[in-house]
Amino acid sequence: MIWTIISILVVLWLIGLLAHIGGALIHLLLIVAVIVLAYKLVTKNRAKSV
């Protein structure tokens, strides 16, 4: 589920970047995708170590 959300956010970011639409919102989508990915990786590692 998380990977689907990340993929959609990255694809929307690329479309916005290439089509020059959305302005700063497009870069915000990329930042959100990276934050979600980082959170997923941290929580995955934390679950293994407990």
C-alpha cells in the first residue's frame, strides 16, 4: 500500500515537472513521497530489532 502511494506521488511529480504545472506543489509531492519512504524504512527496521 505504501509503495503504491509513493509510486503515485513520484509519477505525479514527474508529470508536473515535465509539463510545468503545479509550481511548488509538485516539489511538495516529491518531499512527501521521500518522507513516507523514510518513515516506512525506519519503522520496518525498528520492528525487526524489537
